[in-house]
Amino acid sequence: LFSFLFTITLLIIVGSILFRAVAGVRQWTFNNQQPVLTVPAQIVSKRTEVHRHTNNTNGQITSSSTTSYFVTFQVQSGDRLELKVHGRDYGLLAEGDAGDLTFQGTRFQGFTRSR
């Protein structure tokens, strides 16, 4: 019984890791096949997503967190795109800013404010 449960648990863990890896490679490939576009856009919202991690090793408990940053842009057609951005870009962008958005698939490349 133990070996059966161990095998099932191991298969679930390995399957999850493989699924995430394949999904990541597919997204990366998709983005690389898309043209780099620069379009007029306005920033309509910003958000963060914080993931907390706790690790217990030999009674030593450590905590850490990672933050993901997202910005939603509205293009001239009215369509909205939410793109993941680096923290340094997130800090420089403000809701209401208008300018030229450069992106490739779902990959944020840059934003230049209009003067």
C-alpha cells in the first residue's frame, strides 16, 4: 500500500512539473513567433500578486515572498491587454499615462509616454 501511494504521489508531482514546463515552453514559443508591435495605448490599471513561501528545514523556519507586477493597457480599438512587467517598469508607470506600448505576444517590451 505504501509503495502504491508513494508511486501515485511521485507521478502527480512529476506530472505537475512537466505540465508547467511544457506550458512555459509553449508560451515562450508563441511569443517568439509573434511580431513586435508598437501601438498607441493608455494605462488603465495596475496590480500586484504576492506569493508567500514558508520552508521548514530541520526545525529552521524561513519565509520569503515573490511579487509579480501587471499593467493593463487599453489600445485605440478599446481592447485591453494585461501584461506582466518588471518591478522597475511597474514603478515608473502610472494609471492614466498615454503613450506607445511595445509588446510581442504576451511579452511586455516597453512603454514610451507621449509628451
